[in-house]
Amino acid sequence: WAWPRVGPAVRLAAAAVNARPDLLPGFTLRWVFGSSEDRHGVCSEMAAPLAAVDLQLAHHPAAFLGPGCVYTAAPVARFTTHWRLPLVTAGAEAHGFDDKQEQFGLTTRAGPSHRKLGELGVQLHRRFNWTRRALLVYWDDKVDDRPYFFAAEGLYVQLPTLRNLTVMDVVFRGGGNFSFIIQEIKQKGRIVYVCCAPETLRELMLQAGREGLTRGDFAFFYIDIFGASLQGTHFPEPQRPWRRGDRHDASARQAFEAVTIITYKEPENPEYQPFLARLKEEALTHFNFSMKDGLVGHRAWS
């Protein structure tokens, strides 16, 4: 899954470095690929460190790029630290990778980190003087890379740095425990951070609207790191996150007036769009892969 998204950027980067003899005088940069996925194309915490060891023994690399998934990046990063080699990844967003004293001392994240997300939450609370309670509501299957859990973790670790702020959490259960979630929000929340799939958020907000929680007494922040809920079928037309074309659209739209979506912003520097065009061309030419617009499609190299 990842290589058609990462590979084009790696090829462009290697070509750019090798075109500059002043960068690595007397050396030529080359790359060797090793997969961190299992036979189903899923990040594997078993396959990743084995691939890293094979690469180290066979090629003696000067650095490692990736992997990105939390549970694959962690063991590989421990190995590369032991080998005293740098590891650069666009993933590994979890708060634990901030430990630079020992096991992740040589790991560099070129993409977002959930610590930064937590720090944003701290700034919001300071700016609006929210000093009493915050509630984290997130989905956690515990069978994948747990993206919602780790996103919530950044807030869970950083928000308590605010004196006297009580931070609590509640987890969505399989099949939907929305009535229970709503009661928890009523009892424990005023500022509510939600980390889940867009469909789950919509159902939650419909329930919140029915229970009168969307009239201004509660503030809902939806953590949508790469803006998946906002991406329409025809770029750049945005998706309206409440719209599903069903009889609940009107109620959902009204409920979503209580929601602020937190997402990363695409770069606006003049170099970005030309680079993006080159990246798409590289992906199509050398990987037979059509790269989509939006942060989700570009996450691997960001």
C-alpha cells in the first residue's frame, strides 16, 4: 500500500541529490526497498524489523526511510538507534516517539506528530479560558494501527499540563454505544474532542442534537488529521461532512454547527503545486499509480 505513495518521492529526492555533486562529493545516493507489510498489504510489526535486519546485513545503509505505521516504526527505530543510524519517517505520529533520550534518539519525523496536536489543544484552552473539563471520545478497535487512539493520546498527555483542568476519556464500542457516550458527555464534558471515522461522528452528532447538546453549551472538536471528512468526489470541491443524501441531512447539518474540524493545512508555498504535479507524474509513470488530491493521498511523503 505505502510504496506507490512513498516511492515517487524517494525517486525524486535521490535524483535531486545526485544532480548536486556538491551535496555528497564522491558518493552516489541509491535506495533499496524492503517491505514492512504482510501478505495482505497491512503494516506488520513482525515483517518490519525482519526487513530492517535483512537490509542492514545485505546493504549496510547509511540511513533508513520509514516505516510509517506506529507499530512497525517502533521496533525498526529501536534497531536503527542500536546501529547508530538515522531513521526518517513521515509517520510514527504517536507521542512515545518524542522520547529522544534513548530508543528514538535518531528518529526524525518529517510529518505531523500528535504531541503538536496536544499542544494545539493547550493553546485553545488558554485562548478561550477553558479551565474546568475536557472529554476525549475516540474509537479504538485495538486490531489495527490505532490511529484514533494515538491522536487522542496527544491531547490526553498535553492537556493535563493546564492547571486544574480535568481530562477524561471514553471509548466508542463496536456496534455503537452512542447513548452511553451522550450521557458521558453530559456528565463529564464541556469541551469534547472526538477521534473517529466520519460516519461515526455524524451518528454521534445526530444523537447529540436530539439530546440538546448542540445549542452552545458544549463545544465539539473533530480530530481529522488529513481532512478525510472534507474531501469531495471532485477536487477541489469540498465534501460537506454532514451530507449523506438521506432524510437526516437537515438535522445533521444543524448539529454540525457545534463542530469545529481540526485538520492539517496543505502547504501554500509556491513550490508546492509544481512539486505535486511532478510527484503525480512520477507515480503514474513508474508505479502505475494515480495519486489523488488532498492530504490523505500525500501523507506518505509529507
